[in-house]
Amino acid sequence: MTESNESGAAARRTDRTEPVRQGERMPDWEKRFRAPRVSLPDWAEDAPDRSLFVSNATGTYELYAWDRSTGEQRQVTDRPNGTTDGVLSPDGEWIWWFDDKDGDEFGVWRRQRFAGGPDELAAEGLHASYPAGLALARDGRTAVVGRSTDEDGTTIHLVRTGEEPVEIYRHRESAGVGDLSHDGSLIALEHTEHGDAMHSALRVLRPDGTPVAELDDTKGGTEELGLEVLGFAPLDGDTRLLIGHQRRGRWEPLVWDVATGEETDLALELPGDVSAEWFPDGTGLLIAHSFEARSELFRYDLAGPELLEIDTPPGTVSGATARPDGSVEYLWSSSAQPSAVRSTAGGVVLDPPGMKSPGSVPVEDVWVEGPGGRIHALVQKPAGASGPLPTVFDIHGGPTWHDSDSFAAGPAAWVDHGYAVVRVNYRGSTGYGRAWTDALKHRVGLIELEDIAAVREWAITSGLADPERLVLTGGSWGGYLTLLGLGTQPDAWTLGIAVVPVADYVTAYHDEMEALKAMDRTLLGGTPEEVPERFEASSPITYVDRVKAPVYISAGVNDPRCPIRQIENYVHRLQSRDAPHEVYRYDAGHGSLVVDERIKQVRLELDFAERYLGKQG
């Protein structure tokens, strides 16, 4: 058993990996993490040459301002643990960014001039909180700020420069700011006052807090249906709100006129989940379609109506935005090719200087019959390798998320070291219909593991995986499933690597941020006091004494989502019976935004696997 506990300023020094010595060759897996990366640039509605993006160019993910008219790029934030939450005001004059403490997600909004200068408190009078959405008005002085705290639940405030904030909404259940209309006269909120944190209802308010309209698909039926805000029409006086709904078993967009109540259903004949945003002139919609781990883009002309495909390479579009000239910029990648911001006008939009990331191997699709239907898995293996191979089951987080045919440095590192990698879109994953996503309620964790077990059986019987060299790993919800799987399926796994996991569900519930408490009440049907048997059945610590495989755990000491105390409880149980395990604690929250720290963690995971399974490849 080995433990490492580094925190504070010392950790920010010692957590840096050793530089590559002169004459040594940096391995490809490390290059993938170090290569400069950028996010899809956001742009100012009334100053479209001004953009905001995230980059790791300095070795830490920070916000950057980009003036397209001059080509100048400027780093906006500079914090030891990085910054990624930022919003550019519609007039292009201000950059708002969220200032928390070392990744704990509890903090305040600050702002800085686009051209540079000192930071200032953006919403004076509002104390620190978890963020619950932000919308900025075109007048440059008005904002709608969502907040969440354990004491107050969710509150939403109208903030005007030089005035005291005005509270316009308050509820114990989770809620968030959706959007602010183009002329600033309407505010759209998502809320879960009905107690189902997986399925939101919508409310539109005036700036004084008086209600204008309500839409709630959770009422009047046996099905649990959700709604989401996609954005107001980009025209003054236009009361059309683009929203997402689940009325036909998957996410689809419709246009809701909040003044008249009229709903225009687009009825797109696309099999997967569909999201959308307005083209800047309001005449059409940019459609993003996600289906079976891949995605594509379309333009929907409202006058026709007509759906026109936008040419993008096979793979995954992680984000897209329509520009005023009618072009579309999008962040694209595949499992074999690193991400790039491209444009339908031609070429790469942002190409950061420096080292280029090596590619990886393509993903293969596998469909496996499971207890709840066909399960989609994505498989990568070293080029030219034949089984049976040491195999890593890399389980995604969420749980309402999915693995896709997109570039991921972590799985590619395992492949470089001779492992096959299997990623499973278990029940609870998105992109396969509402019923698949919602199936995990009440038997939380156990349902997902049934699907993972079915894919594991396929991997062995197909000849891909060596049953004596099977690694179960994942981060966040994937880390939770790792620990739960090691305890409920103790003979199935050779090794477990859990990153920022839920380990003791009851303690995690009491320590986590309020929005996640609401999600857990929805998933499990109540609090630990109301449904103790469900929390017990779904908690890894219930089964910790059955764990046979060596366990590696990494945890952020400031994590508000999978807090450190509940992980310590699990570790103490391992210690009490001298079970083989290693723990690495680092000074950040739910993951790190520091490249060196990420590389260090991957190296520790690879080394742990090598010690127990031997060197592969």
C-alpha cells in the first residue's frame, strides 16, 4: 500500500513532472497532453470580431481573448489551477470569468475589459456560491446571475452596474439561468421545482420577476419528460424561444413563442438526439445531431422549411456556432485524429503554434446483447495486435453522457502501452434515446454494471481480451462504477483504477454540492434517510470487504462533486484489512486543469498497472 498526499503551494511545485532531458524522446502519449489545444471560440453578438476561447498553451487551461480583426490573442486569466468558465458580453467589451478556490467550484464572478486591465468584482453584493447559469445583456451593464448554496438552494438575481442585485427567483430545488432575450425584456429559466432533477421545466420571467409563461412536460402523464432552453431568437422584440423537448423519445428542438404560447414543432426525421441554435439573422437553425457515438450538422431553414446537411468529416462535432456571414465554425475530432476548430468557409480557424499532437488508432463499433437491450461499445487496440490482449474498460462519467468517436488522450495512452481499450455506453448514456438514458433509476450503478459485464463477456469470448489481465477504470461516475464493480463483481477484474470517484454514497450525499444532492434524490428516489436500502445497495463501501483486485484511487482534495471525506472512509476500510491499494491526493477539485498534473496522474496509473500486470507491448 502506498499513499501520497500533496497539497498547498508545495504541491503546485512537486506535482510538476520531470522535464524531458536533452537527448530523450518524449513519448507520443505525453505529446498528446502537452500539444496546445483550443476550445470552440465564443464570439460577441454585437462585435463578432471579438472572441473568447480556452487554451492550454501555457501548460494550464486558461481563458484567451482574440481580436479577429487584428489577429491579436491575449491571455485573460492566470491562476495556478487554471480557469475555463468564462462568458463574453454581447457588446464585446467585457469578459466575465468564475473565480473559485483551487477547483472547489464555489466562488464569485469577476470581469475584465476585453482589451485588458484589472479584474473587478462583476456582481457586487452577491456572496460566493456555486454557479447556476449566467446571461449578459446587450446594454453592457445588466446580467442575470444564477447561484446555488446549501443554505438557500437556487437563487437568481438581476444585476445592474452601480445598483444592488435584485432577487427574482428562489427555490430549494435546483434551477438555472437559460437565456436572456435579445432586447433584455425576457428571462428564460430551467427549474426542477417538481423534484425531478433529470427533467427540467421552463419558466419565462420579466426582469422584475413577474412570470410571463410556463412550460412543463413533467405534468399530466406517466412519462418523465424534460425540457431545456436553447436560446431566444436574435432579434429585438422577437418572443420566440428555441427549446429542446423529449416528447418523441429523444431530444429534439421546437420553437415556442412565449407571448402567444404557439409551439412550432420541427419534427426532424433524425434518429438520434438533436440540439440547435439560431443563425444570427433568425431565419434558420444550426442543427447538431448526435447518434450512436457520432455527430453531424445541418442547417434548417424556417421559411421552407428545409433541412440541409453541412459537410463535416466522419467523427464527432463537440461544438458548433453559426457566424454572421452564414459560415459555421465547429470543433471536430475522431478517435484517430486530434481536435481542430474548422469552418465551412474553409480551413482551420484556430491553429495554435507549437508541438502537434500525434494521432491514435481508429475506433471499432461493437454491439452486444444485454439485459436491457443492445449495448454499444467502442474498441481500440494497438495496430496489428491480435488477442487475447490486456484490456482496459474505460468507463465514462456523467452518468448522462456518452463515449464517442472523438479524440481522447487517455485511452490513446493505454493503446500506446499495448492495451486494448473498451468504452461502454451503458444504460444511462445519452445519444440512444430517452428510455436508455432514464433506465438507471433506483438500481443506480448496478444497472450500468450489468451492461459492462455483458460487454466484458463479449470481449473475452471474442478473443479480444485476456481474462487474467482486465483493468476496470474511469473518472467521476466512471470512478464510482469502478469501485462498485470491484466489489460486486470481485472475480471479474484484475485491477481497478478509480479517478475522483463516489466511494461512500451516503457520506458523498451529505458533503456534495446542492445540485448533486438533487440529482441523487432523483436517481435513488429520496434521501439516504428516506431510502437507506437503495443507498446501501448502490454504494461501493457496502462491498469494500469483497474487493480482491488491487485498487488505485486518485482524488482532488477540494472536490465538491466527489468529496474527499467519503473517499477517505473507503480507503480506511481497505487499510483495515491490508488490501492492496494506492492513493494519490492532489490539490485541485474534480480533476486538474494543469497539463503537468494530468500527465503525472496518467503516468501513475500506467505504472500501477505495470507493477501488477507486467510491462505490455
